[in-house]
Amino acid sequence: MTVDGYFAWILVGLSVLIFIALVLGFLYMVYGKEETEEIED
């Protein structure tokens, strides 16, 4: 594998991880607030 291919796979892997983190953060913002509203006095 060439150096270009190696860095390309690293960029693809990082992009996938960032995408997953953004989706999880969005879901937490949407569904996390609903749960915390019930706990507040």
C-alpha cells in the first residue's frame, strides 16, 4: 500500500468517526433534553 492510500484510509476513518459523533450528539440534544425536563423539580 502506498503512502497516499494509507493516509486516504486514515482520512476516511476519521470522517466516519466524526460523522458518528455528530449523529450521536444530535440525538443526545434531541432526546436528552426530554428526559432531563422530567427530572427537574
